[in-house]
Amino acid sequence: MGDLEELVEDVRARGLARVFAARGRELVTSPDGLRLIAGGNLRELIRADPELRPFADDPVSPKPTPRLTLTRRTLVALAAAGLLESNVAVSHGASMRDAHRYVKHHPDLREADGSPVWYVDAAGFQNWGRTVRNTPAMTFVPRTKHGVREIVKWARANHKTVRAAGYRHSWSDVFSADGQVLISMLPPEVVETLPAVEPPIDPQNRLQGIQLVGRVREDGVRKALCRIGAATTNEQFRRWCLDESGGAWKWTVPLNVIMVEITWGGSNAPICHGAGLQHKTLSDLVAEVEFVNARGELQTVSDRRLVRTAAGCFGLLGIVTSLTLKLDPMTYAALRPESPRLALAVPPPAGFPVPRAVDMRKVSRADLKRATRRFIRHCERDYYAEWFWFPYQENAWVNCWRNDGAREDAQPYPSEEQTAMQQMGTFLVQILTDTTWARLPGRTQAEMFASLAMAGLPSDVTIVTPLIEALHFQRGIQNFRVRDMEFEIPIPPRADNRRRPDWSICQRAWWDVIRNVYERADAPLRVALEMRVMGGSRVTMAPQHGNRLGTCSIEILTNLRTPAREWRTFMQDIANLWMSYKGPDGRPLNARPHWAKQWQGLTFRRRPAIRHLRDRAYAERIPEFRAGLRAIAKQGGYTTRDLRIFSNPLLDDLFGAVFE
Ligand SMILES: Cc1cc2nc3c(=O)[nH]c(=O)nc-3n(C[C@H](O)[C@H](O)[C@H](O)COP(=O)(O)OP(=O)(O)OC[C@H]3O[C@@H](n4cnc5c(N)ncnc54)[C@H](O)[C@@H]3O)c2cc1C
């Protein structure tokens, strides 16, 4: 490890990005290395890079630029990193405070304590991934169930539809619409601020909170029933699990989305998931849904059959105020991340034409056979099974583990220092992507991101940590915006034994992407290929529903600099490949996209995506969905026609039939 002077010289000669690529691991995995690239040193390094120097030295305009929106928090973070004079941050902070003047107190609508409901008039809405834009007539920010009830009744009286938003991380158009009503479950400044702010649970906000409410026995395991406010975030829940006055290391969810900046109402509505063959979706964990219904009344659904419709219904039943989840007793994950050569992580299926760019030297048939057996063991036996390929890298990153760690060995992970580093690292990459990297060719952007990502991830170490920590092993994800398309491909049976899974479908789906990336002249994959193995689902509209032998959950991610047309063409090419697979009976597998991710505007099997999903992929599920909604509506004293108040144009197109 050199000193700062030596590093500055290196950056001067090669540029910061190349230095990160070559020396990333050395820099991000030791306290000395971390110190070298943190705080004031980072400023020195950015100054040393001839390309980045203007960004480090020019006082950043307090006005947001089209390239990078500098929010108050961003400016404070830049100031902390020494990239900005603190008086600029402070003055901009004041102008952000001015923005709060736009938040108004509604003259008629009241919270439970009689205080006015907050709202903003005609505020432009954008989702995190910048694929959805609209201007609702009103954006409400309620803090109590009573407030939500008032809003729904008001919307109904004013002939407006009303939909919620959590952290706004979904890419599909599942939010509100022009001229309608949006309920922001979190304050807009929390969701729009980078780097992420992650506030603790607000005791004044009755839509946030975590409470153990009972016990239940399931599959021979005694579980806790836990009521979670729909506006509670994953980060707040993670902290609660470890807090002595909360879950006290006793309870955890068995699966979750990796990212901590997600609301529970937001991840339940479009049926989100984690990894591991024994796990279904988050919505499968739900025992009770509480929501404000079309009459503006509070309604709960806990009947086991109906919960399968109410959890994961895209917000069509109303505004969810809380979910009661089944929690598992806390266990301890023993993470053993590895970075094997690409061909040995997920071996190519038999006879697959491996692209020439992938180095297969010194990979023998015996190596591939051994690696295939290992891959299958990961799929079938691991508690959590996940693989990453960062574009053009010779190695993959394998994150497969069991929950067989001992409590006495367990430590929080990542540590506070590592968390801070990951948060600053992702934020720095976002700044680089928005500035210097934007001028570079796509492939260079991809390679630089990939080498930094590989450098920042642990490898060949054992980390024992509470399960909830292992599920959220990577932090700071909020700080780096991406685009993302994901498919849930059913694992078919083997031709020689219909009761056994044929894992080669995962190998094929994985290698089809790698080959496509190397074969094309452009470079649309600039972040990652990620694959997880998981179970099926009992949730009515889950894309994993009916996947008896498991699901290959696979996705492609890129940065926001990738030209839209290039990314769209790539998504279509990959969707065509993933939808072309057949089972041993010769019938196409029912591969379906993740509802919350990118699929709109594509064609599936030569039909517009919406038509394919409605008329083919979910043709057997929609009648059950309609029956479930109808039964719930009847219990609440309204009809499915009344549910239109919670719909939007996309959901009308998909599920128009259920409202009849
Ligand atoms: C970087 C990144 C990583 C991700 N990783 C994963 C992953 O590992 N696994 C996975 O499955 N998904 C993943 N996702 C997708 C993500 O989990 C979903 O987009 C999720 O819906 C986001 O939660 P949110 O709080 O941002 O909700 P939003 O995106 O704001 O809302 C999602 C939907 O829920 C509805 N909704 C929100 N709150 C309520 C409520 N109270 N009542 C009724 N309806 C409501 C909204 O109307 C919208 O239709 C990832 C997304 C990102 C950006």
C-alpha cells in the first residue's frame, strides 16, 4: 500500500477511474486504503485527475444542473468529502428549506389528531429510475390512517383516482397519473435525496412502526406475527431486528430485497422477492393486510386464501396501511463469497458456444463437471443463491450461503465503517457516471464500473452475521440509479426424471446474456447481470406462481447514461432469448417479467407485452384474481367496479376485466 503522494502521482498519470480499476481491491478492503480515498484525500485525488479537476475545483453551482441534481443532502455530502466549499452547501440548504414552503396544509382534510393533512399542488413526479414522469393534481403526505381515509374520500368525491408511492423504485408505470391523486408514503425529500438519508421510524407517523402481535406455527416452525406500518422502510426494519428494545436478535424475515431503501407497502404491492430455493416471495409471508378501501374505510383481510390476492395486488384494493408478516426465528448466515473464473461460477451448459472473449484456457472438462455439480448444490441446498457478472470481467461473483453460522460468531455486517464506505462509494460512482464517465465510450464505462464493483465486494472470506444483515449485504444502492429488466423463468423438470429440476435452464439464461453482450458492437450492459434461484409462490398474481421446481430469477442492469434506444433493443433481444426456452414436453416455459421492473413497451412472443401478459401468461390467474378481489370487495360492502379509483392507465389495460 503506497501513501497519498504515490497515489496522487498514479492518478495524475492514469486517471482516477483506471487507478480504481487496477487497485480497487487494495484500496477498498483495508482501513489504510479506505483512508486514502476518503474525505479530504478524495478531493486531492479528484484534483489530480486532469479530467475530474474542473469538478473538484470549480465551485459547484447551487442551481441544479440537468446532468446532476444537487439536493441539499448531496451538497452536504460533497462538502463532507471536501469537494465543495461548505458555505455553498449551507446556502443551498437554505434554498431547499424554502422548497418546503410549497408544502401546504389542506383546508379540509385532517389527520387523526385534527391537524391538517400536508399536500403539494401539481408537483411533477419522477420515479427513482427515471422511467416514469407525470403530474398528479395533488401529492398528499399523510401521517395517520385517518388522514389516508380522508384523502380517499376526498378523491372519490372529486372523481379522481388515488395511488400510493413508497421510495419510487419501481420502473414500470405503477404510480399515479396526470391530474390524479398521489399519496407519498414517505416525505418527498426523503425519497428524492441522494445520498440516501435513511431516517429512523418517526413516532408521529402512524403509517410507520413495527410491533410483535402474536405467534403462529407453520411448517413445524414457531414464527412471530409482526405488524409493520406500510411506510416503514427496510432499513428501519433491519435496525429493529438488531435493536435490544426491538426484535433483539430474535426475529427476522427469511428473505428480502437486498436494498434497504424500500418501503414495506412498496415491496409487497408488486410481489418482490429475495433468493433461495426454499423461499417464495415477500407477499407469501403476509398473514394480514390492512388497507383503506374504496369507501374510505379501514378494512383487513386475513383469510388465508384471500390474503393470496390481497398481498401483491398492485395497490388495487386501496392504500395499504399495515402488513402483518410471519417472521422466522433469527438464524446466522455464514457468507462465503467467491470470485471464481466465469466458466466455473455458472458453467456453460453442455454444447454451448462460449464466446471467444471468455478465457477458457486451462479449464478442463473435469473442471467444468466439478463446477456444474457445485452449481447444482448451490441451487438445491443453499439458503441463499445468487450470482453476479459485472460486464467484461473474467471472474464472476458468487454469493451463495447457508444459515448455519453460530450466534457467538455473528457480527453486524457490513460494519458502520464499511457501510459509510459503500454509501460514499456508490455516490461517487453516480457522480462519475454523471460527469467524467459520461464522455467515455459505453464499454469503458462498463469496464470501470465493473472493476470497482468487483473490488468492493468481499471474496474468499467467511462472514458470520445475523440473517437480516446477510440479506442486506450491500448498502448505498439508493445512491446509484440504474435501469433493470428481470424475468422469472420456471425451472423445468429434467427429461429423464420429471420430478427433478433441470438447472441447465439457469446456465443457459446466464450464458445467453454473456454471449449476446460479447457479440454486439454496442455496450448496453453497463452495470450487471444478476441471477438468483428461488422457489415458487402461492400469491395469485406472482410471476413465480406455479413454479413447482423453483424459479430462475435473472436480471440485467445498466446505468442511466446508456442511450435509451440501445438499452431497449438489448432488453428486447434478451427477453426474446429468455422467452424462447421450452420444457421437456416441447412447450414454452411461462417466463414472466418482474412486475415492478422494465417490461413495458417490449413485445413478448411477437405480441405487445401487455397483451401477452393479460391474454397468455396470466390468462389462468386473472379469473382467480378477480374472484379474490370480488370476495374482498363484498366483505367491505362495495364492488370491484369501485376499485377503479385505485387503478391507473397501465393497470386498466392489464386488469380492466377484473373491475367488471
Ligand atoms: C436498486 C434496486 C434493487 C432492487 N432489488 C430488488 C430485489 O432484490 N428483489 C425484488 O423483488 N425487487 C427489487 N427491486 C424492485 C423493488 O423492490 C420494487 O420496485 C419495490 O416496489 C420498490 O419499493 P418502493 O418502496 O420504492 O415502492 P414504489 O416503487 O414506490 O411502489 C411500488 C408499488 O407499490 C404501490 N404502493 C406503495 N405503497 C403502497 C401502499 N401503502 N398501498 C398500496 N400500494 C402501495 C405503488 O403504487 C406502486 O404500484 C429493486 C429495485 C431497485 C431500484
